[in-house]
Amino acid sequence: MAYTVTVKRKDNEPANDLFRRFTRKVRSLGATQYVKKNRYAKRLESKFTRKKSCLKRISKQKDYAFKFKMGKIQPTQTPLRRGR
């Protein structure tokens, strides 16, 4: 979102007043609120990234199942789940 704010200096107007009028205009547009609101918003993952992580997860599951079947891994009580 792009905002264009123009404030023209009046005759014999001090710089402080001009700056004050500018900041009021910017505040009335709500641009700063929009930026602050979306500052920490996360982007959606791309289709490629989701596919890549899914394939990685599937290969890990297959590897675990194979090692479990071969007896290299002892069954635990419950598998640890991270990030939940």
C-alpha cells in the first residue's frame, strides 16, 4: 500500500506548523496503524515450500518405519512432537 501525502507551505508559515500539519494528515490516513498492525504478520508459505517439507516429512516417516522394522529403534512410549 502506497500513500502520497502532500502539504504545501503557506505564506510565512513556520516549519514546525508545516510539520505538524503533515503529521496530522498522515495520522488521519491511518498509514501508521496499518503498518504497525501488519508488522509481525507471517507470509503464507509457497506451494513449493509446502511440498518440499511434506516430502521431507514422508521420507523421515519411511526411514523411521524401516529402522523400527529392522529392530534398530526400540519403541518409545509416545513419539516426541515438537512445535505443538
